[in-house]
Amino acid sequence: MAPTDIDLDVFSCSLDGIGLIEASAGTGKTWNICGLYLRQLLERDLQVGSLLVVTFTKAATAELSTRIRDRIVDTLRVLDGGDAGPDPFVPQLIATVSAAGIDHALMSQRLRHALQTFDEAAIFTIHGFCQRALADTPFAAVLPYAVELVEDDSALRLEVAQDFWRREIASGALPPVLVELLVQRGDCPETWAAQLRAAMGRPLAQVRWDEAPAQNELDAACDALVLAYDEAVAQWADADAAMAALGVALDGLNKNSYKPETVERARQQWDDWLGAGNALHALPAEKDRKLHLLAAETLSDKTTKDGLKRGISPPQHDFFDAASALLEARARAEEGLEAARLQLLRRFLEHGAEDLRRRKRERRLISFDDILWNAYEALHSGTQSWLAAALHARYPVALIDEFQDTDPLQFAIFDRIYRHDGRHGSLFLVGDPKQAIYSFRSADLFTYLSARDKADTRYSLGRNQRSIPTLIEACNRLFGANPAVFMLRGLDYRAVGSGERKRAPLEDQTHSGTSPAALRLWRIPRDEAQEGEEGGDRLPRAVAMQRSAAATAAEIARLLAAGARGAVRIGDRGLAPGDIAVLVRSHSQGARMRQALARMGVVSVELSQASVFVTEDAEELERVLLAISEPARERRVKAALATTLMGRDALALAALADDEAALLDVLDRFAAWRDAWLRHGFGVMLRRWMADDGVAARLLARDDGERRLTNLMHLAELLQQAAGSASPEVLLRTLATRRTDGSGGEAAQLRLESDRNLVQIITIHRAKGLEYGVVFCPFLFDGYPSKGDSGPMRAWHDDDDQLILDYRMASAADKEIAARQQRERQAEDMRLIYVALTRAVHRCYLTVGCYATMSFGRPSYSEGARSLLNWMVAGAEHGLEKWCEAKLSPAEVDAQWRSLVGRSVLDGKPVMALEDLPDGSGDPLAPAEAGGRTPRAQRPPQIPSGWRMGSFSALISGASHESAALDHDARILPQLAQADDETAAEADAGVLLPPAADDILRFPRGPAAGDCLHAAFENVDFTDSGTWDDAIAAALRAHPQPAANAAEAERHPRMLRHLLEDVLATTLVDEAGRAPLVLSRIPKKQRMVELGFQLPAPQLSAVRLNAWLADKGYRMPRLGFSDLAGYLKGFIDLVFEHDGRFWVLDWKSNHLGERPADYGPAALEGAMQSHGYHLQHLLYTVALHRHLARSLPDYDYDTHFGGVLYLFVRGVRPGWQAGGQPAGVFRHRAPRRVIEALDDLLAARATVDGVAH
């Protein structure tokens, strides 16, 4: 029977046995660990080298060591007659030890000896402890002497995978059909090396595989596929007759399934497959696949009852039967081949692990994971049973901190030492399971829960020493509203009390009457731009995200302005930027927040636990180093020049094509850098490159320059450490591997780019263990599901809490397994929310409520209503099993929040306040209030610089460029472009099936990708698909894209081909009485590409333009450019004429997600607003309006202007609908009066003070 919890009194509890101390946030874990340590030291007369203290990071180890040593010093000072101060620790410790019969003199003697020998203290990370144990007993671990520790063994793992592929796959030993499947699945040495890492990181997990398929059955299935394919090819020779038969029966088929464009798509897909000459030719993604529509079974099933009544039978043709047979044969063959693929992977994982360990032994290398595994094996070996006893004798007492972050292997090591063969000692396990948030590092909460049940005594810490009482009570009410809030069996929330620690109060004089509640809840409001039923017209998700970020930034600016004048104070000082933190889940959310703060003049710094190897800077540095390593490859050199590190724009690169001498000079410079690399090493080369090309100055000129330069120098340091005597080729492989799997360990975590007193944007993972005066949580309301496992392996826990690594194919248990995985992901997300909401000392702001998404063309609130925040307040009535299916209206959710707030009081005063999410308006900070360097986008007005050229990108970024580069999306606002990736980066789990390997959703992202896509559209003849391949090849030559391997590079042309097919075949506009607008029907003579314009703008100011846009109802970021007296210059991607009307079209390569809804009206409007695209299309419209008025006889805006089309091309494809409209298509036509008013504003013809200008 599991023991019950006892409130821990560290100065009276037993020091014997195995005790588990369950903490809560802010309850003083370290304080109590210090008390246990000093009691063991004094009462048992143990040496510091015998008192084992283990935690999980080097930083935590250093902090614990410092805190313990400080406690020893404090106690000695009091024993020598000094003042104990307000902290009761030392007096209680002395009283407790005295009661055990130890006088002050003996205490002082023992403490002085501990202080003198403190450099021998056994305070380690888990890896440090195991390394010390193995170093002292190398024979027990069967290790060679003088091994070298490698923090990152990713290069060796890749070597193992590459050798396996060379031996088993590239050698031709596998059947070609299986190799084809491997390519289609995206398998390669890099992805399999990542699989090996995942498997070896969980060595005690139970692994489940299917039985190997019989080879004769697989051969038979593949032979049947070939025969069925050949028969279908033969019948498809008469495709016109088959399609004619379909046409005759079309009126009797389901209209939704057999739309004309869908039938054409099906025919094109059959053309592609049967024309490829390959039965296993890669097919479109499942969600886009229309092949089944021409199969006999589908045609029969889709023939309507009404059609049958009217005598319309299913269409008949031999091809339809052949199509059915082929699809069935392919499904059987793919199932067999998939089973064979998994068996191949199994062989690799089982042999690869041993191969990797063998190579390390031969080279005398050892990694952190090896240290743990070797310790485990040595302790559990039947021939080394003495080792556990020896370690127990050396370390009779152990204190394990952050135990909720343990895993089965780590716990098995300590369990063996302290529980084996009836040994008696002292083991304290200290942790807070509500803060277990590191499953991505293989931490296993279920191990903690199992160990908790085995403890001799269970203690709890129940007093929060961090936060003020009202904030503690607010969290108690919030987390206590749902008894099953943390979702897992045995993980409950217990209310905590207020501790004795005194805090300087937060005084806020900006609110009349009493101070505002400690927990400020901002409810997502109804969308004023939409009409709907009560509670049924909430903001779309993207707009809610944007507005929450803007409201947060505005409130921070207000607080800091008040702090600067003393109206908001902590104790006797004004609130400072460093007192404020904004907590986010991801780097993309951080980028969104940083941009919002910059618009309000607030300087911020970003902290994250992400690896520097997954940043854009790592990608760009790799492109530069590739060019330096092969300076004769012009394509690579130009790709390097196009990075932000080297800063050349499209015009500069185009100029090189026309200036051979300049190009040769550039190639010579790259060759000189390579020579420096070969002669003097990587570090010398990098410093020379940065100096020669002015890299540091170029980066620091950017708003995010400190962040970018910090990342670059961090990467340089890590690569220098890895370089040694390695050749450029070897170092580049290392960089590629680390970029692929995001490896590098603790040393690769993003560093702080500035130590100034700034507002901190920090990921929740990084914030764990920290505290801030005021905390903002602007994005926790998001109900989009977290990303699950990718690849063939699924990790989940069974009923016995055993971790399962499941490589089996589809089975009857799949639904249950998926439900378990989802529950575990949601439970960890819930724990992240707990960590976030318990960081604040004085005040916390939290955005709550519902938002809208689009489902089948209609607003849906299920995703927003079933978010985890809403689970906290509304889930108790439904229960966990029913919550995911619960149908809650926004009004119902609002009522639950109001009810919670209404009953949450302390001493008669409310501890929460609920109000609508503010609109984000407010005054930007003055530079003195911002606490640091003001971003360039928010610089104060400058002295007019005379007549100059401006551009849309200059207006939106606040710069004053003399010329306008071609607008290719991400070049406008890099941070906002990065934020666009948020849906895909955080929410891939919402996609029912992943995109096909050659789907445009898999195409690289960023400015270079945008340039490539634009080039493809600009250079093709829409009406002649025979010209497309040449245009695609030219686009990829001009704008090369990163690829992990040759197979990925080979997919890029196919991706672009499919993109062109999709976009150009989609009906963009379908109005009654007019011909449908389909780009494939627009000949070249009716198109103008990159139409340039210059609009006179003699008196344009940001203030007037902001006011005008707001008055006309266009939402977008606040403009902050200096007054413009000159011209606005720009380029329109495409102007074309269709059906007597002229249209403006802009290609957008932004990646918004992987579902049709991600490219629906709400999402597109969010992108249009956040990027300022509304201003862009209005400027384009004015330019075309002026051009047509001069060049077209009898021109009339209402008659001749069709509108603007912004195509977010990754989501534009036939069959994708969202909100009753084609997905990815933003269409707008401003009223004539709006365009004429903007024309007047630009030309300074508006009336000012009664005088016409």
C-alpha cells in the first residue's frame, strides 16, 4: 500500500530510508535540500564527499553547490555570534542539531572541516555521478583507460547509418521496388540516424514489431501490381473513350464528388501515374488524391438513387475495372513493402546500436548516454554485484533533485544502489510532477509516479514562498476547478498556502481605488467585423494571436511608462523592464511577440532552450561555408551572397550575371577564404570572412541584430570546438547532421544576446525555476493540438506505465494507442501551463476564451472551446474521456470563466479579474522609458531628408530606403515571416495525414524559397505546360534551395511542377454571368509581369496614413516611417486582363499550415493584417488605377477593375475549399471612393486646415 503524504518539516523528519518529497512551484525545494544536507553533515558526521547530491543540469548543480556552501558559511557565522537575520533556517537548524546532543563547538568543528574540503563535495549531474563511479571502477564497466568524453555523438551515428545504407541499400542488394518505397517515405541515412538516437535514448523501453512478411507473399504482391499496372496502361490508351463514357453518366453521379475540375484532376493524376512507367510512382497526398474517382467500385457507389431512377447507370469501360484492380494491387503491394521497410529499419536499429558502441570503444570515445548505460550494465551485471554495495558504502546518503525529470534508466541506477540486498541508508527523491515538461529529452513522468509508490515515506511541501497571497489563491482556484486537471492517474492538484517570505509590494497608482487583481484574465472578444449569433462570432485564431500579442505589448509599454514616472513601483523603485517576462511556447511565438513589442518601442531579449543549430543563422552559415569550401561553384556562391549574413539583394546578384569581372572578383574572395581555412584552420578563416565582408556591422544594423550576431558567434564557437584537424568536408557534414537533428546538447542552447535590463521573452521550458515580478501569457489559449511522433515509431505507456516504442503497422489497437498518445501530450501541455502560471511574483496576465476556425466553410468553435485553459474551468462537468467530443459554445465557456472569477476571493477581495482582450492601442514608449536601444522601426521622427524614393517595404518597416527591391514576401518583415510558420511548427499534429514528399508544403521556407516560387510563376507560360520544366529548372538555378540529400533536391522540381499544376488549374473567381477566372486560360499577351510604378508622395506621414487606414477599417501594424517627400516606388507581381477587367495578383509563399482551413478566410485575413499587406494592395490598386486612367479609353474603375488577388500558393489547389471559397485565395476590391481618397492622400490633395493642397 502506498504511503500517505506528510507535510515536510525538514528539521524534524527522519533522515533514514527512502523518502520522496513532492514539491509545488515556489515551495522551497532548494531551501529544504540544504536543510537535509546540513543535518546529515552535522548529525551523522558525514564528509562532504560522502553526501551525494544529484540534479539534472550543470547550471542547477552549480546553483545547488553555491547555496549549500552559503548555508554552511551562514551557520558558522551565527555559531560564532553573528546575526541570523530574518530567515529562520539557521536558528532552526542549530536547535535541531543541539537537540540531537551535539554542542555548538562540535557543530563549528564539523562545518569548518566541510568548508575546508568543500571542493571534494559530491554534487553532480546524473552523468557526472555515473562518470565518477565508472572512473573509480573501470573494470566493472569493462572500459578502456583514457576514454575521451564527446558531448555530441551525432556524427558517429550518421557514420553508422551511412555505412548501413552503403552496405544494405546502395549496394543494390535490395529489390528496386523497396528502394523506391524508401525514397518515397523520405528515408535516408540522416533520418535513420535520428531514429537510432530516439531508440537508444530509451534503452529500457519495450519495443514492439510486427512479424517479418513472407518473401514469397511479397514477391507475389509486387508481381500482381506490375500485371495490374500494365493492364491499366493498355486500357488508358483509350482514355478519351473512358472519359466520354464518364461524361454521359456524369449527371447521375454525386455532384459534390464529380465536379468538372475534380474529374479533370483525376484524369491528370492517372495521366501522370500511367505515363511514368512505374507502378510505384509517387502519388499525390491522400487528401489530394482523386484516382479512385475513375475506379469501377467508386463509380458504382457514387451513382445516385435519383440517377438510377432516371435510367442513368454507372459508366462502363474496361479502364474503370482495370483502375479498381490496380488500386487494390498497389494497396496490397505497399502494405507488404511497408512491412519489409520496417524490418529493414529493425535490423538497422538492433545492429546499429551495437555498431555505434563498438566504434566508440575502438576510438576510446564515450558519450553522456554511454555513461548512463555503462553504469546501468555494470550495476545489473551478475558478475559485478559488489559494485552497488561499494557505491552505497561510499555514498550512504543521496539527495536527488528534480526527480520528476528522471527516466527508467536513471532511476534503475539509484534503485539498485539504495534498495538492493536489504541495504539501509538514506535516499531522498525531490521533485514536482506538475513541472515534468521534458519528455522530448526522454524524461518519463511515469517513472516518477512508480517510484513515489515505492517510497518508505512521502512528504509534501505546501507553502509557496514565491508569489503574493492573492496570486497563490488565484492559482489554487484555477487549478482546483477541475479535479482531473492534470489528466493522469495519481497526479492531482493540492492547494498550497502562502509562505513566510516577505516581498516588497507592487504598488500600482494607475488604477483608482484598490489595486487590480493579481491574475488578470483577458477574454477573447467577439469579432466586430463579423455578424453572428450571440457568442458565435469570435475572433479567428490568427487574429486572436495577433491581438493578444498587441494587447500584451501595449500593456507592457503602459506599465513601463508608469514605472518610469514612479506610478507603478516594486518597493521603493519603479517597475523596470527586467521585472517583466512574456512566456511563449516556441521561437515563432517569441518572434511574433518581439515584433509587437518593437512596434510599441519596447526593447526585449529572447531566452529559449532551443538549439542554435535549428536557427535560420545555422542554415545561412551552412550555405556560406558550402560556398567557401567550393568557391568555383557559382551557384553556391550566389546562394551564400543572398543570405542575410552577406546581404546581397536580387539586383546585386543580377548585376553579377552581367559583369564577368565583378563575378570573378567575388569568386576569388571565396577562394581566398578557403585557402585561409586550409592553411590556418576554421577559426582564422571565419574571422577573416567576417572582417572582409563586414558581417558584424551588417547584422547589427538589423532590429534583431544582437540576436543574429550572438547566434553566429555561438555557432562559430561550437564549430571551432568540433573542427580540430577536420577537413572542411568533415566539418560541413557535422554541421549538416546537427542541423538535421537539432543536436549539440546543453552547450548548443540559445544564449542571451544582451545583459541589459530588458523585457524578457522566454520559452516556458527555459523559464522553469525562474521568477518574475509581472508575467504575461498571451498564447496559452491556443487549442491547436501539439505535434505527435513523426516517423514509424510511436511512443506510449501501457496500463502498467511501461514505456512502449511501437513500430507496428496499422492494427485494431491504433485508435486506443492514438488516444493514449494524445492524452500524454495534453497532460504535458497542461503541466506547461502550470509552470507558466506559477512564475509570477506579483501579477500575471492570461488570455483566455474561445476563438474561431473554419470547418467545411463555416466558423467552428470546437478547437478553441476545447483548449486546455478551458478544460481547467469547464472540463469537470464532462470528464476526460468525453472532453474531446464535448460541444461547448463560446457563451458556455464564458459563463464558466465568469463563475470562476466570481467565487475567487481572499479576505473578501477578488483575486482574479475578467475583461475583454484590449485592442492593443496605446502610446509607444519614449526611448528613455524603453530601458535600452530603441528599435529602428520605432525611432523618433527624423529631420526631413528632402526628396527621396520610398517603397511599401520601407513604409512597413520604418526604414528610408532609396530604392525598392522586388517584394518577395519574407523580405518585408523577416520576423513576421518567421511567425507565419507557427501553425506548421507547433501544430502539425492537426493534419490527419502528412503531406506527400513532393507536396509544395514540404518545400523550403524563407526569402530564398519565396524568390524561387516567384521566379517560377513569372517565367512560365500559363497556357503551355510544355514550357514549365525549363522555367522550373531556371528558377532553381537562380535560387538554389537547401536539401538534406540528393533525393530531397530531386524532389524540388516535382514540387514546383505540382504547384504550377494546382495553382493554374484552380478556379479563383466564379461569378454569375462571367467566365470563371482560371490562370491557365490567361495567355502571355494578356499579362504584365513585375509592373513597376512610381507614385508621387510629396507630403506623406506615418501619422496621417495610420489614421486614414484606421478610418477605412484596414487593420495592420502601426506604421513608424519618417515623413516622406518624394516618390513611392514598387513592382506589382502580375497585372492581367480577363473578361474585360484588369486584375492585380501577388504571389505569396507564406507557409500557413497543412490543412485547407489554414488557408481559409480567417487565416488569410490574419496574414494580411499582420504583414501590412492591406496597405500593399491599396498602393498597387492606386498605381494600376492611374495607369489605366491614362492608357485605356473610356476607363471606368467600377467597370474595368476586377480587384486584387493575393494567392498564398502553398494552399491553392483544386478541391481545397475553406469558408465557401477557394483556399489560399484572398480577394478584395476596394470601393472607388477609397482608392480615390488614397490617391488624394498620396498626392497631398487632401484638405488641411481648410486649405486645399
